[in-house]
Amino acid sequence: EVQLVETGGGLVQPGGSLRLSCAASGFTFSTVAMSWVRQAPGKGLEWVSSINFSGRTTTYADSVKGRFTISRDNDKNMLYLQMNSLKPDDTAVYYCEYGGGRGQGTQVTVSS
């Protein structure tokens, strides 16, 4: 059974940083691409970033490029999202995604 568990969200002031983590199990993590997506209040899902199986190739939405960094640790079956220079528009529930499935998400709120 595929399981994805996101942690690391919270309340942060504009300009602050957070690091999200996603613990993956139930599949061969080291062989698949992974993504982060988010859903802001009252809006649909928005793709944020993806990383290939090895971690060598990453892509970002224009809205987060230069501020967010996706990474993975295949030895630990972990996916990460380092978020810097956070803005109120980054407020959302963040999910890690694989094969169309997501975890329960972690809430990120950017507010002064």
C-alpha cells in the first residue's frame, strides 16, 4: 500500500522559511519521480515542483522558482521541499504526490 506522510508545515511570517518533508512507503521510491503540489483556500490543486528518480533533474512552477528547492534522499525514502522567501500567496495545504496519489497534506500559512 502506497503511503505518503507530509510534515513540516506551520505558521511563518512573510520572508521566512520552512522545510517540508514527505515520508514515502509501499513502493520503490528510488525508481520514481515525485512531485509537490499545493491547494490554496478556495482554489484547485497547483503543481509546485517535481524531481526525477535520481534527484538530478528538478522543475519548478514559475511562482516558486528561485525560492523553493526540491530534493530527495533515496536511502531514507524521503522527499523534501525547502521553501525560502515565503509570501502570503504561498499559503496552502502542501502535498507530496506519486502516481496520482497524495498524502494528507501539511498546512503552510504565511502571515504577519
